[in-house]
Amino acid sequence: MNEFLNLILETWELGISGVSISELLICLLIIIGGLIARTLLSTNLVNRLSLLTQNTETEIDDVLLESLRAPIGMIPIAFALYLITAFLPLSGSLDLIATNLVKMIVIYTIFSALANLTKPLFFLLGDTSWMTPAMSLWLSRVTGVLIWIIGITMMLDIWGIEIGPIIAGLGLFSVAVALGAQDMFKNIIAGIFIISEKRFQPGDRIRVNDSLHGIVENIGFRSTEVRLLDTSPVFVPNTDLSDAKLINHQNMNYRRISWTINLIYSTSVEQLKNICSDLENYINKNGDFSTNPGQENFVKVTELGASSIDLTILCYLKPVDYTNFSEVKQNLIFEIIKVVKKHCSDFAFPTRSIYIENSQ
């Protein structure tokens, strides 16, 4: 019995690789404490702080706090691992590996926080006159990539891995890739031009050569996502949008309605005057329409066509979305029909008279 107890005590003291079981249990408690502290920091503390930030007028503090949630949770883990390396009697390669792991976690925590902060910080700059939201999104992505490249470089340096040969190898590899991926780089450059020229932003409604009409969802590195009016997404290469003639309806100062109405030739002059007057009154008194400083709204008889008297309706309204614009046009069409019927006229359609000559 004594021999068995001695065996247990000897095993307890020897443990694994010279680390006793009691020391391993203490390390386990440190890890559990770190996980508990992580939960308290990243969940409870951040949630309480978010309740305070919700009372502020700006949303940037909410975004900043949420972006730091994951890095804050890594701090107790890094500290717990540091305590373990300091507590355990490690030596030689084991001590070096444990120390390097702690350094890597610290570097990861720092650079993770920096990378997460790029989006809200560039979001602030996106509200300025010289930087658009799409430009700030691109810059945040590029800055995030550069931050992680620096972080990974530092992590490799911890393990004594030289960066120079890797960069040289990547240089040769990048030349080979560039030769086979010219279209990709053209699209990236085109995307930069689109953003710098502010041709359109996410949320703008664009029309390209009457072949593409929809809402810009996202401007990516290689392509732009446009959601058509039937809600189906289309991914267009940036080069196509950079070189094409494009109409951005979001940048319009006014929306214009220019229609020609064809009335029958039996319509009298008095009827024409009354129709024009009633339609002009409707447009001028309706709050949906606006006055363009360079051109007034009008309804005028403009031409005597082959089979009709032509009225031109020219009016403007403030920029509205496609649904509201369609509703305004619909109401105007209903009013035109009512006014024409009210004054006992009618709409003309192309007609042709055929005269048959009797040779007898």
C-alpha cells in the first residue's frame, strides 16, 4: 500500500516533462480565470459601455466600441498565457516557444484592434466633402490589409524567419501572376478611377447605355454589384463602368418630364387654350412639381402633325426615387385624360386616308 502511495506521489511530482500535476492544475485555473475575465470584459463590460454610447447623438462611438470587442477579449487570454510562462519552470526550447506564443498573441491583439478601427475611422472621414463613402470603404480595406501585412511580418520575425527572401520570392511570383491577371489589375485601377472621380456611390441609381439600370450595392476591387429593378444582382467589371457612358440619376438637380400629347384635329382653338391652361394650373399648384431656374414649366401647342395637333408638356420636379417618380407621372397622366375629356376633345392616333380614283 505504501509503495502504491509513493508511486502516486512520485507521478504527481514528476508530472509531464518535469512539470508537476499541481503546477498543471494551477495553469488550468489560470486559463479558466482568463476565459472568465474575457467574458466579463468582452461581453458584460462592453455591453454596459454600449448602453452609455447609445445615449449619444453620433453612432461612431457605438461602432468604435463594437470594433474593439474582440481585441478587448484577447487581453485576458494574453495575460493568462504570460502568467503561465512565468509560473512554469520552463527552460530551453520550451521556454522560447511559450514566450514567442505570448508575443504573437500580444501582436495579434494589437493589430486586430488597429485593423478593426480602420473602418469606423474612415467612416468619419467619409462624411467630409473630399472623401466619399465608397472611397472611405476602399481606403479602410487597403489600410486593413497593410496593417495585417505589418503584423504578420512582426510575427514571422519573432520566430527568426527572414522576410527578405520571402519578399524576393513573392516579387518573382507577382510578375508571373501579373502577366496572367492583367484584366484583374485593369479592373482594380478602373475601380480606383470610379471612386476618385465620384462617378457613383453605393445607393445611387445608374443607367448604362440603356442596357443596365439599377441601384449600386457595392463597389468592389474587381467588380461593382448593381441590383436591377427586378431585385436581381448583376456584377459588372469595373472597366466596363469606367469606360461607358453612364447616367447617375442620384446627381440630378431636377427630374424632367417632357411629353408630347396628340389631339384630334377637330379640337377648336378655345378647347386647346383651356386644356393647356388647366394642365399648367395643375402642374404649378401641385406640390410634387418644382420650378427649374433655367426653364419654366409649360404646356403649349407646338406642332401640327400629320394626323394630330401636338401639345408639349415640359415640367420639373425635385429628385425623388423611382417609385415616387412613377407615381407622379401616373397622376399626371390621369389628369391629362380628365382634362382632355372635360373639354370634349380626344386623343389622336395615326390615320391614313385612301382615295380611290374612279376611271369611269
